[in-house]
Amino acid sequence: EKGIELIETYRPDILFLDVNMPRLNGFELLDKLNYKDFKLIFTTAHQEYAIKAIKNKAVDYLLKPIDSEDLKFCLEPIINANSQDTSTNKPRSVIEIAVNDGIVILKQNQIIRLEASGSYTFIYMKDNTKHTASKNLKYFEALLDSSIFFRCHLSHIINLTEMTKLLSSDGYFALMSDKSQ
């Protein structure tokens, strides 16, 4: 149950899933998921589940004990495909968020920071407005220009051009142009 919650919250790119687990097996877990936009790799000691894994759109099937070369061979095409996708995509200057009466267009250079709140994201703007989006932080992380925006914490993405100071008090905190930390 905790795995389902984590998958729905963090929306991983790759999911390593065992077949035999307490309470639910891997196939039952898959059936209960809403979010399924990940590369699925089964890791199990039971070779007899390979066909069922492939039918569940698994990109690979690793037998335990997992050999490091098998793992590397399994991950290389996924990593290469992801790096090619990002290198050809040009950063967009705007992002869109759905609101009750339509869609709000936000210019990236007007965003100060984004803050996660469960499956929602608060977006703080230079004009002191705050927008609430029903998408998680990982969704926005993929849309934002990575040369300007930095995920400094599990719950925060900041616009580096809006950071005014790096405070060192019991750790480091970014002081932003709107005085937030």
C-alpha cells in the first residue's frame, strides 16, 4: 500500500518491481495504480513470471540475484533514450496550468519558486500572486528550463535568477527576491 502511495506521489521514470511481495504481488500492485507512465522492470527470482511481466509492458525482466552487467544492459537503452529526448527539446518560455475557468499561461521568467504540497504545486510569481496547480512538482521540473530552475529540496524548485542570498544557519537556505526562504 505504501508503494502505491509513493508511486502516485513521486511518479517515477523507472519502476523496479518484484513479483512476490507481502500483501500484494507485483501484478496486483500494477492493477491498483493510476499513474503508469514509467519504464517497468521486474526483478524476481521466479523465471516463470517472465511472460506475464512482458504482457504487463515490462521493458525488462531481471532474475535475482541481479548481475551488475545485466542491470547495466537493462538500463542503458532507457538512459540513452531519455538523454536524447532532453537534448532535442528546447526549453519553453511559458507553462500552462488549468484553473476553474480555463488555463493560465505563466511566463517562466516571472516565476520565483515552486513548492510541493502533496500532489499539488504552489507557484509563486514576481507580481506576488500565487497559483495552485493540480500537478506534482516532478511534472513542473520536466517543463522548466533547467538552466534557470533548480530543485534544491524534495519540496522546492527555485528560479536561480531570483535568489538574492544563500543563508547559512543550521544548513543552507536560499533567500528569494520575495523574501521567502
